[in-house]
Amino acid sequence: MLAALPPATVQRILGGKAGRMAVDRARGIDPRTVTPRRQPASATVRHRFPHDVLDGAPVRSALLGLVVQLGAELRRREQAARALTLTLWFAGGTTWEKTRRLVEPSGHEDDLRLLAYQVMGAAGLQRGRLTGLALRGEDLVDADQVAEQLNLDAARQARLVAESTADRIRERFGPGAIGPAATYRPAS
């Protein structure tokens, strides 16, 4: 409606500079330069247990769920992580945190899962009562800057195709449409 008014009328009501700017914006004219917003340098996903957990199977299952969430978030942002940080919260309020670097930047669940399990193994949990855990992808880079390796591993290629299919299903039906169990066997 503002775009249909004569510029002189708008300038008389709002004043010279403000009136010209309002008319220009209403007509889609904006001389300001567009600066793209930078993506954050890290991405974090968390899981809180409803009660203290001693058993390894629910912890590994929760970790796998975090890996799937983090991988999906990185691919949605078109980023890849160079490092992973695992944070464990224990009953009593103590925390444990460990960071490890990936061999090459990746946003694929396969690579993230292997490193996350290695970091979890480094925690050496035996009887620790966990209340939660977090997985953070750090030192993120744009995915188009990551070199694509020629891969002759048919099983890995099949998992990457399944991963991209799962991403499309999540995009269409929501993040809960496919859980970690649809991609991997249950944690042991």
C-alpha cells in the first residue's frame, strides 16, 4: 500500500530522508550490501537420562542417538566437524570431558560414531552413575571445502546412500521419523 502512494506524499508525512527510505523499501529497493551470516563454529547435542544409569547398553544407545542427531545437524548446515568432544555428567555433579580430532573433517554418522565410541572407551566407565551426556562437533568447516575421497568400500558407500535417504525422510516427516535403530544394529 505504501508503494502505491506518491513519494512526495510519504516524504511530506515522514520527512525527506525517512520518506524516501520508506518508499524505496516498500518498492523493494535496498542499497545495503548483503552479508551472509556465518554458521557457528560448533554444534552440540545433549541427552539427559531420566534417572542415574549404570548399564552400558542405554549409554551406548544414547550416544548413538546423539551421533545421528549431530550428523544430521551438520549435514543440514552443510558443515563438517574436525573434532568431537564428549561430555559426561555424573551423579554428584562431576563432569568428564574429552576431545579427539577426526582423521579428516566429516559430517557422516559412520565417522562420527567410530570416534565417539573411541572417546567413550577412553572414559573407562565401570561403575559411574551417569545422569547425561553431550556430543559436540568442533572446529567446523564448510562441507564443500572437504576433499571427497574415492572409496572402493561398497558397505560404506551403501551406508552413505542410506544416510542421505534418511536425511530426506527426516526433512519430509520430521526429525523423529527415523531413529538410530533404523540405521544401525542395537548397541551391545
